[in-house]
Amino acid sequence: MSDRRSRHHPQTKRALVTGDLPLSGDGDDLFAQLFRLFQSSGPVNWKLARELTKNLAGEREPIEPDVAEEYRELGHVAELRIQATTNLPAPSPGDLNPTDRTTWALENHQTFRILVEPLGDKLSGGFGGIPGAESFGQMGAMLQPLGPALLGMQAGTMVGFMAHRVLGQFDTGIPAIDHDQPYLIVPNVEDFAYEAEVDVRQVRLWAAIHEMLFQRLMEIEWLRGHFVSVVNAFYDTVEFDMSDLMGQMGALDDPDRIRDLLGEDGASGPALLKGTSDPDRLAGVQACTAFIEGYGDFMTRKVGTELLPNLNQIERANSRRRSEPDQAEQYLQQIVGLELQRYRAADAADFCVEIEQRWGDQALQRVWEQPQNLPTLAELTDPVGWTARVMMDQFEI
């Protein structure tokens, strides 16, 4: 590994959450000690999540002032170009924020609360959301304080891993609901340029266009609310296997067993929480996230074509990056079966190309008139089918 790359990839700290647990004594006392340590007043232990996020993200890396200024200037260039090329709604005033991994992670450790708090609701309030939990008596009752801690660990781990992978605020594969300001994680963008073997200034501009464009996309009036609704509909169908969970908890008779299950680095242990969900509701989430990401990629190409000579090379490298295993996504899939399938964004981008080429930009803009016009998962590879459903009264197929 070269000096340049190693400078932007500090050794990730091992999380302190489980490795330094002050657990001692025999099995009879372990649960009491663990639950006191992990107590939380809400459905998710966000304090624990923040600590784990901080440890996984690593040390802060100050951004050189001249580099930060260039990123901000490129943000202005991107915004002017987007304004001239698209009809997307104007965002709230604000500059592009170049930052390091840890700063981004700490400011976003609750950004994905929509993905974990519904689970917390199922694990609290007398276990009303988990069928069969009451039959486990005292063992079941112990899940109440442990549930928020487990979810806090999962949330903190997801964001901690994302901090080493994503390029910006709108590059997670999950629409940013609570944060509407654009960020670029400078070490990750620089590493991406190095690995793609593309001029770093072109990559910086491409990343700025991508980030600023997605910021505008999320300003579409109904989009955030629709994403929340499809996620909530998905979580309504999630069910947990309490017998499996209680079986694992019943085996915790020493501190080493607890550490094995929770994982010393927040990721190595098997998931204590495992759920199943409805495939149709899952498809609704996947279609929404895929189309948002694919449309953003499609528009990034339109905006950047004349500015970026190496755009094709950048896009190929970005496709490879997305296809690589993502530990944060693996957590979502492991816990509740929420597999994002980010590769479907390529289908969505092709869908946009097909619609625009055959029926024009106005036809493509019909997507954003109302939530019902978003393509389904099947329609991402069947643009004619989408046209028949949405625009048959206006266009000849």
C-alpha cells in the first residue's frame, strides 16, 4: 500500500464497547451487570451508538485548508451547472461541506434512525410487537434493557463502517431524511480517485455534482414522506424468532460467551436479533431506493458529460465500488432481511435513458408527479410496462 493511500486509511480502532466490558463473576451476575451497563431510556441506546461509531470511524483527520476550499468552490460550480441543466427544486442555502470520516460519522450517527427505531418499538413496551416473547418469563423481561443496547450497537456499527466507504451524505444508498446539507468525505473521495486512477480534480468535481444533485432531488415535496411510508410498511411485517434469541441468551454463562456473541469489533459476532419480513414490502423499499439512486446517477451524467473527460472511467469505478461487499448493508440484511440491492441503481439509470430517448424528458418527469408514478421493482427493467401504466393516455407505445 502506498504512502498516499495509507495516509487516508488510518487503522480502524477496535471498538471499546464489548472488548472493555467490565464483566466479572459467575453466570448468575452477568445479565445484571450487562443490563446496568446498557441501560437506555428510549427504544435505541444512541449514546452507545455514538461511542461505537466514534471508535469505528477512527481518529479525526483535519482537511488541509486549500483542499477544503477547492471542494467548496467545486460545489459552487456543480450547483451552477445543475441549475442550468435540470428542473429539480432549489435546495436550502448552504455550501458543500468537505469533512473527514469521524466528523461525518458523529454528525450522522442518528441519521438512519428510521431503520432501527421501528425495531426498538417492537422490542419495548412489554414486547407487544414480538409474538411469543411473554412466554419466556424472566428471560424475556431481560430483553427490554438489552434490546436498545443491541440496536444501538447495530446503528453505531453501520455508521462507523459507512464512514470508511461512502463518498458523501447522499452516497449511502439510503435517502437522507434528517440531514439535508451536502457533505463530501474527503479521504474517501481522494482514495476513490487514487484507486480509479483518474485525475483527482475530475473525481472531486464529479463527487460534488453527485452530492449537490442528490440534495436537490431530496427536495421533491413528497419524496421523503414516501420513503418513510414504504420503510414503515416494510417494518410492520418484520417478525423475530424469539426461541432462537432466547436460546442464544440462555447460553451466556460467562463473559467470553457474551463477547463472542456481541463481537469484539462490533461486527464479528453473530446477530442476536434476526428477523424475517414480507417480500412484497421489501420490494417496495428496494424499488424506491434503487430509482432514487439510479435517477441521481442518470442526472449526474447529464450534468457532468461536458465537464468530465474521464466520466466513463469514473462511473465504471463507482459501479465496482458499489458491487463490493458492504458491511453496513450486511447488518440490515442480517437483522431484518432488508437487502438494498444497490446494483439495481444501474437498472434504474437505464430505465431513465430509455424513457427519455423514446418519449422525451417530459415523460420521465412524470415520475415525480406523485408517489404512484415511481416504477416498481419489475418496471425498472420494463420501461414500456411503466409507460403503459402511467402514460398510456398520452403516449403511443
